[in-house]
Amino acid sequence: MEDKRMRWVLLTAIAPIAWGSTYYVTRQVLPADAALWGGVIRCLPAGLLVLLIVRRLPRGSWWWRSLVLGVLTVGGLNVLVYVVAQRLPTSFAATLMSTSAAAMLLLSWLLLRQRPRLAAVVGAMVGIVGVVVMMGFGEGPVDGWGVAASVGAMLSSSLGFVLTAKWGAEVPPLTMTAWQLIAGSLVVLPFAVAFEGAPPALDPPAIAGFAYVIVVATSLAYAAWFSGLRHLPGSVVGIVGLLNPVTGVVLGVFLAGEAFGIPQVAGLAMVIVGVVLGVLPRRPVLSAGHLAGSDRSSRVSS
């Protein structure tokens, strides 16, 4: 059972790692000042690609549920993330988004009645303190609009993911991925046309960047994340999401040359410890009767 749980944890981890890399790709190679079109170009092809695989359309209430979830987890989220990636350094943007671990833990308790384990609460607290340590010692001015967009993206995605777990027990993860990606993209599309005009011109690096975020950081990542929401408690999935800032920090340092000192090392270590604490399985509690039975068995065998 523990091995099976760990496999789901590892599969779920693909999502925050891929999402953490999105900040760097967006900031470095994707066109600036095209947040709406950026979300559409990223998510609509990804949703259509997955729909070709599952070949299943929504039915009944899933038409409006897909629309609501698509806005929360795809449309609004990815527009905000695009804004964040253009306005904030990679590591700083990723660490702000990591506070979704606490939001998902609380929302899973309130909406799913999943009472968090003490280890999960401690893990989330340790990880978030690590986030604060990493971003509290940053250098240079902080863009207020970028921070506001990051907080909005965190709250939107946390609510959407918990509602996905609440409503989607009977919907396969790949199917859920297709519906939400397409619905969220179609909501954003008319706003992209109205406010940004024609789609932005893409040079070869931008085309390569979009290819990566469409296939890896969207199609694969959402499918992995929804699989985790189906097989793991929401609090555990949220804590696994703390790997997002780990990826963002690593890429920001090694590829973008962002600052990384002792406080960032300490904060990063705390995030990793928080993730480990949060995903550890609950140890079985042995009852007195079980212990007495075991003791009798040992005396008989001796």
C-alpha cells in the first residue's frame, strides 16, 4: 500500500516540477504583453490534444462544471501566471505560488471533510516558512501587480483543484484534463481578441517554448496533477506542490543567473523537509488487543 501511495506521489510531482519550469520559459522566450493570448496558445492546443486521446465530451452538469473549473484552474490561472512570469523573477514567482499548499489543506478540510494529519500540517508550515525565508531576503524592488497576480492565481487554482477532487471522482484524469483546458481557453479567447487583437508573432524560440509548455507543462502536468487529486488527499497533493518553488529556484539560479545565497539554501532545505513530512504515510496504530495477541503468539512460538 505504501509503495502504491508513493507511486502516486511521484506521478503527482511531475506537475509542480513542470509548472515551476514555466516561469523561466515564459520570462525568457515567450512574447511579453500577451498574457491573454499566451494562456490560449498554451492551453487550447493542449486540451484538444488530450481530447483526441480520450474522445469523450461532457454530459449533463459537467458542461457548467467544466466551465467553472476551467476558469479557476486554466483560464484565469494561466493568464495570471503569464502576468506573474513577466513581472517577477522566476524564483520569487514560484515561491509565492507555493502558498497554495496551505490553501489546499484548508479547503480540503472545509469542502472535502479531509481532516489533515498532524504531519501534513507541520509539513505545510515548515515548507511555507521555507518559502518566506527564500523570498524574504530577495534583492531589488518587488512588482506589486506581479505579487497581486500571483496571489490571485494561487487562490483560484487551489479552489479549482479542490472542487475537481469533490466533483470529479467518476471522471478519469485525462478526460478531466481535456475538459478543463478547453473550457478555460474558450473563456479567455474572446477577451484575447478584444483586448490584445491578433495573436502575437512567434519567432523560433517562442515556438519551441510554447511547444514545451503545451505538451509537458500543460497536457502532461495537468493529467498528473488530476491523477494525484483522485488518489491522494488534497492536503498531500498541495504539499507536493511545494516542489514548484524548488524547480523555480533551481532554474532561476542555474539558467537565469538569479541571486542565491545562504538564506535561499536554508529556505530551500525547509521546503524539501516540509514536502517529505507532508507525504509520509500514516503509521498504523496497534491496539492493546493486537499487542497482547502478538505477545501471546511470541510466547507460544518460544
